[in-house]
Amino acid sequence: MTVATWPVAELHVHIEGTLETELLVALARRNNVELPSYDPDALRELYRFTDLQSFLDIYYANLAVLRTEADFYDLGMAYLTRASAAGVRRAEIFFDPQTHLANGIPLDVVFGGLSRALGDARVTLGISADLILCFLRHLGGAAALATLDAAIPYLDQFIGVGLDSAEVGFPPSLFTEVFARAEALGLHRVAHAGEEGGPDYVHEALDLLGVERVDHGIRALEDPRLVEILRERQIPLTVCPLSNVCLRATPSLGAHPLPAMLAAGLLVTISSDDPAYFGGYVDDNLTALQGEFGLDHEQMATLARNSFRAAFLPEAEKRRHLAAVDEHLEALLRLTSGA
């Protein structure tokens, strides 16, 4: 029995970041979009990043291949199929409408393809999934507010808002108005903070944006008072270890702060971020962590439970998923003991 069979929720994944090179090439040919190469392996060789911006440059360029509702559907189904195989029972998926609008793609095309994929995956894969609309922080607060207003006709197709893209220089304080508007609309709120930016970005996300989860948050450990707040309030942190290593937020997996975060009593969850670019889906992240830090079954169960506790789900659904984690743990312990 492998780690991939752990039932988990994935709470930090960008659907645009699941665009594998094989699908990238297929969509480019479908839509007559020029690529640096049409060899998937050669394209993957370009994915050698020195920081967040070097990744974003390639990431945004690749998204020019997404043109039709069918393209977004294929992207969504490809991720959900792979996630289901990784043990994901619940996915809360980020998407970046501003990128697609800038490429001339109307919101109804984006929502049409992604929402249809989520609906079909519920039926065919048994995976529960919802969308979280993210604002690109480098475009500023006014653009974010305009994007949210444009998305109001589609409120039944997303459950929350988030904040992503380049962190440094674009603090959460720039987005107080749009997050207040989202709260008034009854939407959940999350934000990337404490990956490139320091603990002050996490403080702002909590205090000024009222976020319910912090995406990344690994630099929170630099501020003992912030650690205390996160522990006391059990604010979830959606940590993406392979992404952190790939983008040099931490020098190596062995240097990753995950063990210290768990030891501090923080509600840490594990996700894949942009798995097509960072070398692994959520099961790959869990396998890497288990191998690097020697996490035992109980510790792995804690990470799995945390993911469902942090999910935007009704309590009855959370209890059902938590029971599945407990059942899996018991099965592993029996297997280990030879019972």
C-alpha cells in the first residue's frame, strides 16, 4: 500500500499550472499557436527556474494555447483525472481569469469549460471540486475589483477569491477593497503570502483581507508572535514543498520548514501548486516528504486530516472524509503489524 492511496484534499493548485507539455503541444497544434518547440521533452527542459518571476514568464506565455471552452475542459479533466489517481477526494482549484481576459478569452468560455469538467469529474471520478477565482497582484487592486465585478454573473460557479502572482512589491494591503467586496458577496477568501514576502505579508493577509487560509506561509516561522496567532486560531497553511524547492524559496527539501511547522502545532496542508512545472502532484509531494523526513503513518494521517479540516466543506462532509483517513490509517497499521 502506497502513500498515493491516502485520501486527501488539495487546496493549493492552479489549474493553469497543471498544463502538462503533452497537452500544451496538443492545444497549440489545435489552435495554431507557435511554441518554442513541439517536443514535450524539449519544452520540459526549459523549466529550470531561478525564482518565481522566471517561472511566471514561461507560465503566462504557455497559456496562450487556451482558446476555447473545449481547451479549458480538457485542462480541467486532465488535472482531475490525475488528482483522483493521487487520492484527492476534494479539490479547491485556483484559476486566473485576468490572464485569459488579456488573451482575448471571454469569461463565459473559461467558466464554461472548467465548470463542465468539474461537473463531469464528480460523476465519473467521484471527486468533489470547486473553483477559487484569483487576482493577479501585479495588476493592482483596481483591476482586481473590475475582475470581480465582471465575474458576478458567474457567482454560482466559484466559491471564493484568492491572490497570486509575484508577491514582493504587491502586499495584501493593496487589495483590501476587493476582498471586502468578496466577503460581502459571501465568498471565501484566501491569499498567497509568506513565500517570497516576509511574515508582514501574512499579517496583512490576516488582518486586512480577513483570509481564512494562507497559501504557502512558510516564512511565518520568522515571527514567533505570528506563529502563535496561526496556532491559536488554527489558520490553515497550504504548503507546496516541491514548488518551494523549485522556486528557491527553500534551498532543498531537507531544509524545508515543514517539520518545524508541524512541531509548532500549525495546521499545515500539502498541495502541488503548479505540478506540471514543479515535478510532482500532491502524491509526489507527500512521497517526497515521507522519504526526506521519515514521516510515520500517524504524521501522514495528520497531514491528510488537516487537508479536510481546512477545506471549504460542510461539517458532515468533513467528518466523512476524516473517517476515511482514519480507516486508511488503521489499515496501514494492521499491515505494518502483520495483523
